[in-house]
Amino acid sequence: MNKKVNVLIIEDDPYICELITLYAEKSGYTVYVANNGMEGLELFYDNPPDLVILDIMMPEMDGWEVCTEIRRFDKTPIIMLTGKGENDDKLKGFDLGTDDYLVKPFDPNELMARVKAVLRRTNPMFNINEIIELPLLKIDPQQYKVVCDKHEIVLPPKEMELLYFLALHSNQVFTRQQLLDQIWGLDFEGDPRTVDVHIKRIREKLGDSNPYWKVKTIRGVGYKFEVNNR
């Protein structure tokens, strides 16, 4: 099943909502719209989105309050969209936990580029819809599907995301902390050895003896997905 990106727009201007919806749907996203902050939070909790586009100046509950409420429990990426361009407002937005900030009037193509960039940064499964194909290995991130030596392998989401991220950046070394930040998020408070456990499970399922690629331990540093290009 394809991993569809859901975008929630919280904005009280109908024209802007229509404009963003048009461009977001052209980009392949599923769009939900709320015209005030209270309605936006209800939609957010009823159908959690992958990203929120949030206006600041709204009736009933402004964007600052909505952002604060979301960040109390959730790290879903937020792009603030507002007519205010002062640096103090931008800093306040970032302090509250917003991921990006765009000032009206804006180019909708720039907004879509920022949406894509934020999704890439906050969730490696949205990095690019690229299928990775190597000898004896195929990783399809949109279908959460791995085929290894002609056998389909079932991986839980975090194992899949970890494998995909490492393979996407093949031959690049990552520390445990970097992998935790990328896959589990910056606010993860669990045991850093979580990475080791997931790597071990990936190796057990894919095997680690073929001459083409392997998940390699870099002693004292971390891990890399090593590809033999010969």
C-alpha cells in the first residue's frame, strides 16, 4: 500500500486555502482544510496529518496557540504561513517548535518546495520516492517492501526506515545518535542501543554474507551501508 502524504491546512482565508489545496493536490498530497484554530485542532486529532500548514492570525484560536497545543504532545512538522514578517515573529515561531516559516504573499511553488524539504528532513521515508535496487536487494519505500535474493522480507516500520535511510546514503558513516535523530526523532529519550537492536534484526532477516552490500559496524563510531561498486 502506498504511503500517502496527508497535509492539514489551518487558514481562515478561503482563497489561500483553495490556492494551497490546488498546488498540494498537484504534488500528490491528500489535503484537509480547517478555517480556524479550534477546527484545525479537531481535524488534527481526528485524522493526524504528516504535515501542518498553519496561519497565525485566525479567529477563536491563533496559530501560536495551535502550535503550542500540537507541540505539547506531538512532533508533526509545522510550516507557519503568515502576513507577519518581523524577525521577532519568526523567532517566536521557531521557539514554539515550528519547522519552517513563509511570509504572505508567497509563491505556492516555493511553499510546495518547503513542504517537500521539511518532509525530507523530518521523516526519511519521505526523503524521495526512490526505489533502491542493488544486486540481490530491492527496497521500495512507498510500499514498505523489501525483496532480498528474490524473497520478500517483512520489516517493521522502524527497521524499514533505518534500512532505507542507510541504503539511500550508502558508504556514509552515521553515529548512533545521528540515526536516532533521523529515524526516531530529536526528542527520543530511549536507550541509544535501540539502534543496535534494529541493526541486528535487519542483518538476521537480510543476511550479511553476500559480496555486494552489507550493513557494516564502524567500531567506536556507528554504522554504514557498504556497497561494493566493483
